[in-house]
Amino acid sequence: MKKRLIYTIAFLLGGTFLFSSCDDMLNVDSNRVEYKFDDWTLNDSVYSVLGILKSVQEVGDRQVLINELRADLVSINEEKAVIDVQELSRSVFNLNTNKYLDVKDYYSVINNCNIYLARVDTTLEKNNIRLMLPEYVAVKSMRAWTYLQLVINYNNVPYFTEPILTHSAAETIMNTPMLTRDEIISKLIADILPYENPSAYPMPAWDKDGKVLKFGYGDNGTEVETKLLFVPIRMLLGELYLWRGDYKNAARFFYSQIAGSGTNETAKKYVDHGHRARYTSEGGKGMDNKFITMYAAKSFADNSANYFTIIPFASSDLIGTTSGLAAVFSPQDEVGAAQVVASPGIQSLAERQVYCYMKDPEDKKETPEYSHFYEYKGDLRIKATTYSQRGNDDAKTEYKNIIGKFNFEEGSLGMDVEYTPGIKTSFIILQRKEHAYLRFAEALVGLEREGYKGAMELAMTVLKEGVKSNYQLLKNPVYVMDTTFVEHKDTLDNIISVDTLYSKSLASCTDSLRYNFAAEAFSNNEGIHSRGSGYSEHNIYYALTDTCIARYLGLTEVEDKVETILRPITYEDSLNYIADLVIDELALEFAWEGTRFGDLIRFAKAMGDNDVLAKRVAGRAFKNDVTYRSAEFQIDPELYGKMLNEDNWYLPLPGDVVQPVDPADLPKGSNK
């Protein structure tokens, strides 16, 4: 298996690197001991990086499908889904045939990065500017991102940073033990940490406006900021530290990304009132759907401030590399031909949210209206990004819950959204500003587990109200009670009374952390949950209270309209509740965008509870009106048993068929 894998890495994957002699690298009979490069110009460097970006396009679709098909947010259309898609959904793999399991495209990116980094001369200067340094840092970011995806998907993988150009180099890697996820993450952190400050190490800007022209759709193409083609180092470091369980450093880098800490060149990112799906009148009679416009090809220029990193695609195979995601998620040649649809699990999660409607949230006298009796009861983001389609048959069959994120061209702002099923996917969003906020909240939950008091309340603030001030967290604080006596004299009967006042003061703590969001840029910040659930800041059903926690855990009982909490709520209950809310928000905000299964793995490991992943995945086919922590939560017992085993969380490396499948047992469908 290892020999087959490394030969794939060594020879089949180097061809996308843009050297004039790259065809020679495809010759597996070559016995060269070294590869000689011509001297590079700056243009050579840029074109070589473009070659790496082309190889990144090859992993874009795969990364989305590997993460989403195995998780809890999609259901398979067995009449339409090809076998490869069905196998990923069931975690039953045939390595000889399933195209999504081949790691060669990931290692193509890595090996091309290795070749570039080994050759580029970062000391070349003009007017005291190191000409190739931005590309050097950008390529390091893409290599680190690619390795991170590999260890999320496969757990243990071959790791190398030298170019693989010869048989002898391949043999060396072939005989080297694979590294674990934790080992590789430590190496990646060490590799990119020196370049974390974007003012000192900016991403490339390839013309005077920092934009590269015509990335692939529309009559004349679209201008894109070059930096959007690469992953910000601080975002990468934050994610790497999250996976390592170093929540202090994870929070530090996500905070730095949000606030632009330490540099004047990073614009502050904050959630504003745009890009929301919300009701415009009581009773849910009208809907303002700006949320879907984040995925609209024609609105890209207006929405690009929301993105950190994208993978752009051509609109036609005649122009360049195209994405195949629309063919999986949306009907192409016939009505109802979607291979996957939004799962009952994500629909019920959205419907379990309580929408909070207010005419004027600044009016303190106004009583919020809640969506208990609305036609659509909950969070609107899933409704905003799915649609239905009538068939051409005599019965006019309605195909529901079709996912529109990957073929959305342009839409209205009302209830009816214009989807164009036939268009190609224009771009995949790898990271956007909401990732920084929710990853920051995730790190805060981890800090609370480590004894930083107030961290879970701050995480709730990110979700509910939005961060707007200066926050300080204290680790293992010790308080003392001060007593003050105050005398009061009654002038009528000369009676003296004494009141005792108590105040709590901090005696000691082992550490403290401060996050300052008091800048004007955050003055209109709002909770992420408000993007689909109304004015969450005023929502009494979405709060860190014993009643809300008990409801989430299935620990309330209603009799004669009186709700009773069945047992006292513990600190551990509160911690699990806020962690679960972050997981739920990741689903509502980023459904089908390519991170879900990895998110579930990370939370399950952090919380020490495999049910966090197993029950959610096993319950995806059911329209549950309770959370997975309730006894009434419905699951597929066979899938649940499989997902309880951590070994089934990771894909097998090529060379084996993990579970041989008899042809007679293959699911319906084909790979045509």
C-alpha cells in the first residue's frame, strides 16, 4: 500500500507545477538524482504559484464532499446518487474505485509547494522590498492548509517537506513511518508561526490594486483580491491550535484575526446587519433573504468583504478547471436530479430554534414576538439556502430541500429566490469572517474547561449579543468577602439600626486573559445566531439560563402549562450546553460548506464524548423535535454503532479496501 501511495505522490502529482520541463516529471522510469531549475524571474514565481492554485482547485470539491457526506446535514437520493457518493455517506469504501478517496490531488498541492519553497529566493530585493516573500508565505499557508485537511480526513499520513522528484526520494519517504495528526500539526505550527503578522508578511498583490482579473464567471470575469486565494496565517494557526487542544493560543489567533491585533493593515472584521435571513412582519408573513447573497456569483464583488479564502473555478471546461459540486447538490439535466438534499436532521435543528421578531429592538417597551406559531418556526438560514422544484411528470412531483449554495447566481430579497440549476459552481468559500467568530467561541469553551471563569459567558455573547466591549477572563479565581457595617439613625425615636453590606473582591488567580472589542468597529456587532433567528439579544429562549439548559437537555416537564425542571442544573450541564450551541451554530451558519465532519470530530475529542458525533450523524435521517441529549432522540442504531468507533471517523489511505463489498450488495446507482 505504501509503495503505491508514494509513487503516486512522487510522479503522478508533479505535473501541475508550471515549469517548462514538467512533462519529464511524469516519467516514472526516470532515475535522475536531482532536478535542476533555471533561474527564476518574479513572473516565474507568480506563474508557479498560480500552478499551485490550480492544483488546489482539484481538492476543493473533494474536501466539501468528504466532510459533508459523512456528517449529519445531507441525505442521499438513492435513485440519483452515484456509488462513490453513497459510499461516502455510509462510510463503506472501495479504494479501487471510489474517486474521492484518492489522496493524489492533496499531495500534488504539497509536492508543488515543496518544489516552490525549495527553489524560491526570498532574499531578492528591489527598493528594499523582498520581492518573492509574499508568495513564499502564501505557499507555506497553502501547504499547511492541505496537510491539515489530510490529517482531518485520514488521521495518520506521510509527511515530507522536500520535493519528491526521484525514485530514491520516493523510496526514502516510502520507508519512513507515517506521522500522527498531532505530530504533523506541531510541525505545521512551527513552520508558519514566524509569519503570522500580516503587516510584516502580507499575502501577494499581483497588480497595483492587489487584484487578479477574471477568475472565471460572467461575460468579462470578476476581479478578485489576490489575498482571497490564500489562507490567512492567523486563521490557520487558530485552527491548528484548536486541533491540538491549546485553547489559549487558539483564542489568541482568532481574536487577532477579528480585531486586527498588532497591525494597522488588517481591517477589523465584525458581523453587521447585512447577510441575514429575517422576517419583515409579525407572524412570519414576509422574509428578507440577504443571507443567500453571500453565495451569489453576480454579487461576488459586493460580498467579498465577508470572505477570507475562496477557491475560484472557471465557468466552462473550455476555459479552465470547473467544479462538479453543482452536479451533486443541484439538479442539472433533469428536474429532481440532485444526488443529495438537506437532511431531516438539519431541517429539524433549524426548526427547533425559536425566532425572535421585533419591530424596533431599540424600543425597551416592545415585547418580542416568537415563532412558535409561524408557518416556519425556526432559524431561516436553512430555508434561505434550500429550494423546491416541480417535476415535468403528470403528477407535477415536488422535489424539496434542494441545496442552493453551489449553483446560486442571483436572487431577490423576498421569499422567492431565483435559483439557476444549470450553472456551474463559481467558487467555494473555504473561510469567512464568521469562521473566526465561531472558532473563537469554540476556543472559549475550551478555556472554560481549563478553569478560565467567564469564558463560557463570553462564548454565549458571541452567539447571542455580539462582542462590543472589553472582556477579562480569570483562571482559577479566588474571592474573599468584605464586610462593611452601615449605621442608620431614625430621627423620630432615636433608634439606631445597622445594615451589613457584603462585597466580593478578587484575592488571587493563576492567569488572566483580556479580549478588547471596545473599538468603534464593533459598536454594531451582533450575535451570529441573529443571522437566521431574529433579534437573539432579546430572545429569552436562547440564553445561558437553567431553564434554557434544561430544555436543551430534555430535563423539563410541562403540566397544566407549568414548566418544571426535573433536577438541578450543574456546571457540567452548562458547559455541555454552550458547547452544543456552538456546534449547532456551526451547522446553521456553514451547512454544506465543507467543514462539518471535521468539526464533529474535534468537538467529540475535546468533550471526551463520542456521542457528540455519533448521535448527530445517526440521527440525520429523522425529523427530531428534541436534541440528541434527550432520550426521545431517534437514531439509526447500526450507523450509531459504527460512528461510536473512532476508527470509522477517518478515511483509509489508498491501497486497501477496508470493507470488501460484494457486487450484489452495492447500493443503487452508478458512477456514470
